[in-house]
Amino acid sequence: MPLSIRNRSFSFYLLLVIIALITLIVLAITIGDLIVVRDNFEQQSALLRNETEGNIITSVQTIDDGLKLFDNTLNRRMEEAFVVFNAAYIESGGDPSRMDLEGLKRDLGGDMELYIINDSGVVEYTTYTPDLGLDFQTTIPYFYDYLMTIRKSHGFFPDRVVQERATGNLKKFAYLPTLDHRYILELGLSADAFTSERSSLRYTDMIEAVRERSPFIRDLRIFTTAKRLVGNKSYVPGPELDALLDDILSTRTSREFRDPGLGITTKYLYIDLRDEDYASDMSLIVEITYDDILIAKPLRDIITFHILVAISGLMLGTIAAFGISRYLTRPVAQISDDVDTIARGDLDHKISPTVGKEFGVLEKSIDSMVRSLKDMIIKLQDSERLLRESEERYRGVVESQSEFITRFLPDGTVTFANEAYCRYFGFDCHEIIGKSFIPSIPEEEHDLVRAHFRNISPLQPERTIEHRIIMPDGNTRWQEWIDRGIFDLDGNLVEIQSVGRDITERKSIEDENRRLHADLEERVQSRTAELEAAYRELDAFSYSVSHDLRAPLRAIDGFSTILLNEHGPALPKETVAYLDKIRENTRMMGRLIDDLLNFSRMSRQPLNRFLIDPASIAGEAYDGLRSETYGREIQLLIHEMPICSADPVLLNQVYINLLSNALKFTRQREVAEIEIGALEKEGRTIFYVKDNGIGFDMKYASKVFGVFQRVHGDPSLEGTGVGLAIVERIIHRHGGEIWVESSPGTGTTFFFTLG
């Protein structure tokens, strides 16, 4: 607070307050009166305007009613003229081009124009050249709709006397749809036939009468729906007025505009004179210009009078306020002197007695306040001592931390730094406080650090960053900082608290881990390349072995066949049996070679998974084994199974091996039963192939999927012991598992999942 204000006496301020109150009261009364006067004046002005506008509306409607009565007196003549006009149209065969419109005009007296409007709303034929080709659809849309309505009806449709669009001259129009509803016949009676009779009812006379009765009206004009000025056929409204008239006509509402600069209010009064019996809209827009300056003059005189009264009241109130303030402030001055004595340190000084109940209460309150002040001073001294002790404990905790703890302003000025921070950067803590210190950071990390601090906000006040710093000795160290922004109530950053640590050793370990990982990746790639080379060599070896083994097998089988075919009858039965055995073992050896090659290639064949129907795959696999079903009665049941994701080629191989196995071990059954399906258990789909074959003891179950392992010693049950091993490898490649359940004499069921 400025010293000049504080040095003023209480009596001075009391005087100001009393004067202010008197001023407020006088102003309130004056303003209230002015508001009431203004409201009453505005209400009277509004009533006057409403009455004037009501009189205008009544006058316009009265004139329009009179004009309507006169217009209707012309209907009979025009209806009789339509008899001749329509007869000529019928005589032309409905072709207006064959009609003599000029001759008809002469026959009708020469004061009527003839028009023929087609079904597009265009004046196609007329005796009045300016209107030839007039398109009502584009020029007068609402009138076009009316014409299209009456074209489909029958009868005589008279219109009002209106201004024609081309010249603004008055004409009486009437319409008659043709019997074939292709055209509308129109007659336009010239104003020369009725001007003298109609001139007794004029809007211009009403305008002059209103101007004489209402001195507050500066100007008065009337516009038709065609935006023509009544009494001035040559007047063309400007662009702004033209747009305003369009808006009023489209919304059919009035508008009012006030111009304080010119002191006028312009009212565009829309008077709705529509009549459903007539096509033309005779509505009018009355432009009334009110003289606001003339209207407001009495109000200004009243305001001036009230202001003079208010000034007189203020002057009398100021004189009275001076005396009252002097009387009321004497006890206050006495108490003020006593308080000054207490303020100088004499807390035992008592307030002198004063007159008045309120001042007695104030005396007791001040004495009580002084006692409380003495107690508070003692408590503050104790609190200050406890605060110093707490700060010392807090500083001891912070100084004992191994992390770097510091606080600094947005410009880098350090406000606090613990011992670890100062020791790390090599300076004294007392020297750095109040100074700007920014560690040296490699240039390539400047943008990273700037973005880090720029992104600290009230919504994200805490951020973590890792970056390098250059130590005073030139070495580069890694640091991790957790920075928390402290913001004021307006969201402005006022301080940053940082907790950091040296992570150089951790970064070294991370670099070593990355190096070891890269080395491991290189080794894996090398081992993979070696493994791929081994696979290629294995494929070549397998092909070579297959080729080298098949050649002697073909020779053995071929020579055995020749011996049987050429010398079979001459050979002993025992020799023939030996030769058959040789051929059978040769074929078995060939199948064994094929199975071994398939088993070897299975793990290297790419896995191409698709969404497939396992039921159709199983059916295709069974169709491929039809040769093994000849002469047997087999009941095959393939259930519907859910769509699964699998390699269709490999899944087909699974079903071929399992079905071949089932067909082989059900040969001893009169009716072989094979069932293929799937079931849901614990959220996964389990597929199965079940048969009623000879089965086996489950103690041999571990041998079922081994290479060259057989659980039956019956030599009549051919097999290489590789098929189920191939099945297991395919299932494992799909990420699934396979198992078997069987018992001697009842059959076997293979279960598998596809991952």
C-alpha cells in the first residue's frame, strides 16, 4: 500500500466513506428515477409506434379490400372473353400456332393481351411481345407452382390487378386451363380500361396521411412483392435493399434496424395480404423511418433535471458528512494512541476507557489480542528452534546419500546440492549455491537433453534420462538422472529437483553383453550354415544310397521273376517258394528305403499351414488306400470336425499312415470298423483314428512310434516300422502331441493335437 494512503487519518477515510455512501444513495435514487422515466418513455414511444404501425396495417388492409372488390367487378367481362379465347383454341385442334391471337385481341375490344402458357410454365404464344418466352419457373417459382396446379383442373381463375414485370404498369390477369390440360390460356386487361375508377383507392394517399399525423416519422415507403416502390415505377432498389427485401419476402417477417449515427430507426413492416383465391401475392413491405432524435428530446430534458437535483443533494450530503466523521472518530484516535504504545513494545499497556459499547468491546478484544500475541511469540520461538533441528536432520539424511541430489532453477542456477553431487563434480557446495552450473555434455546429445527438459510439464512432471558427461579431467562418464519439475499454481516451472547416479560401469556391462550377443549371433549363423551344408550332404547321400540300393534290388527281383516265368514248372516247389520269398523281401526292402527317405526328409520339409477341413483330408487319404480294401467289408465313419490350421500335405500323410495301419490290423475281422473324428477337451481339439483291429498290450506303447519298432511278431502283418515314426515327427512339427490307447482283441485308437 502506498505510504501517502497509509498516512491519512481514520476521520479522513470515514469522511470519504460517508460521502461515498451519500453519493451511492443519490446516484441510486437518481438512476432509479431515470430508469423508471426512461422505461415509461420507451413504453409510450413503443405504444405510439405500435399504434402507428397498427393504423398503417389497418389502412393497407382497408385499401386492399376495396381494391379487391373493384378487381372482382372485372371478372365477368374477362370470363366472357375466355369463351371466345377457348373456342378459338378448340377450333385450332389444340395447336396454338394455328390461332390468330392478334385477331382475337381485336375481337375482344383491343384492351386485352392474350397469352398461352405451356406445361413448362413458359409463355409460348402472346400478343404482348415483352412477355414472350417468360419462364415462370425461374422468375416467379411460387406462381409457377400455382399455374401447374390449375393446369390440371377446370374452371375460370381470376387474379388481382397487379404490376406487370416488364413495365410496372397495372393489369388485371385471369387464367383458364384448356380442356386437354396441355396449356393455360391467360388474359391481361390493360389499366386503361379501369384506371379512372380505381384511382380513388391509392396507397400514396395513405402515406401522406400518416406523415401528417405522425411527426416522429421521417419517411414512409411501400414496396410490393415484386420489390417495386409504390408511386414510383422507375425506382430500382440497391443491392443491399434488394437482398433485404428478398429475405423479408422469403421469411414473411418484419425487420428493424437502428442507426445511432444518423439518429433514426428503420422498420420494415411486412403486411401479409395473401388470398388463397388468387394467384398473386398482394402482400406489402412498409418501410417506416422513425426520427429517434425528435423522439428522445423530452427524455434528455428529464435527465438534465434529475442530474441537477442529484448534484445539489451531493453538496448538502458532503457538508453533513464532515461533521459526522469528526464526532465519530474521537474514540478511534484515542484507541490508536494506545495501540501505538503497545506496538512500541509495551505489551503490558492497557487500552484507555472510551464511550460506547462497541468501543468497550474493542478495548477488551485488543487486550485479549495482546495476551494472545505474547503467547504466540513464545510458541513461535519454540517452533523456530524445532524447525532448525528438523532442517539439520534432513540435511544429514540427504548428505549421507550416495546418489547425486540437487535442485536448480530453469536457468540452471543451483539452489541446493548434496555432498555426493559436489564431490563428484569436484567443487565446494557453498561455492556452487546461487550460481549457474551445467555439466559438459557431448554435442551429439545436446538435443536429447534439451528435449528431456522441454517435455517436463504439469501433466508429466517426472522424467528419466541417461546421457554422457565430460568430466573436468576429460574422461567421459555415463549418468542416469530422475528429474521432477516443481510448478506454481499457474502451471509455470519454478524449480527442478534431480536425483542422479553414475552408471558408467553398468553401461560397460551392457556394451559387453551386446558384444557377446553379436558374437553368439555370428556363431549361430555359422552353425546354421554348417547344418544346412550337412543337410544338403545328407540329401545327396540319401539319394545316392537310394539309387545304389534300388539297382541291385531291381536286379534280384528281375532275375527271380525270369526264373519263375521261364523255368517255374521245372523247378521244385521248395525252390519256387524260395524265389517268391526273395521277391517279397525285395519289395519290402524297397518300401523300407522309401520310408527311410521320407523319414529323413520330414524334418527339413517346409511347414505351410492353412485353415483346412480335416474331414476332407481324411477322406482323400482313405481314397488313396482303396487298393487295400478290395474284397473286404469295411465300415468307415468320418465325423464332422472343426476347421484347423495345418499343412494339408503333411496332414494327409498322417491320415494315410494311420488309416493304412488300421486297415492292416483289421484284416482278421469279418467287418472292419474304422472311425475318424475329433473331440474338445480342456479348451483344445483332439483328433483321433479308431479301429476294431487286433490291438496290443499297452506295455509296448513306448515302442509304437520308434523307428523299426514293431509290437506284433506276426510275419503276415507287413510293415517297415517307420510309418508311425513319420506320423509322430509331423505332429511334433505342428507343435502338437500324439499318443495311443489299445488293448489286445478290442482295437486301437490314435489321438493327436495340432498345437
